[in-house]
Amino acid sequence: MLMTSTSPTMAFPSVSAPFLTLWSNLASVYGDAMRANTQQLLLSSAAVIQEQMLRAFITTSQSCAEALAKNAMAVQQRSMERFAEANGKVAGMLGQAFTQAWMGSMLPAK
């Protein structure tokens, strides 16, 4: 017949000091590994975030510069068109004034 004991020493056998030290050392090794893993994860994540933000800033700066250059070209083109239109109007006005002055000189005196 099998007998079981309810004695605390049977349920929780005593553990020697070297064995406790071993478990403590093992836990320390795993703790060091976890700290190194966590540190590496945090640092590498920060590096990724920094790199992506820098790329986004550079891309935004380049896009902005391109948009500003396109805008400057469009404004310059419209400006040249306005000056060409103004030159045409001025030439018409000068031609009309010249024609009126010339025709006025051909009219008989009163």
C-alpha cells in the first residue's frame, strides 16, 4: 500500500545553498539577456524612427523645392505673357497716336 505524507519537509524538500546560488546565477544570465534584448530593441527602434523621419523630411523638402520651382516657372511664364500683351497694347497705342499725328498733319489748315 502506498502512503503519502503531509509533512512540510516531504512537500518542500530543503534546498542546499549551492543549488540556490546556481538558480540565482541562471536567473541572472537570463535577466542579462532580457535587458540586452530590450535595450537593443529600443535602440534599434529609435534608429528606425529617426531614419524614417529624416527620409520623410528630405522627401518633403525635395517635394516642396520641386513645387516651388514649378510655381516659379508658371508665374514667370504668365509674367512674360502679360508683358507681351502689354507690349502689343503699347505698340497699338503708339501706332494709333502716330497715325493720328500723321493724318492730322495732312489735313488742311483751318
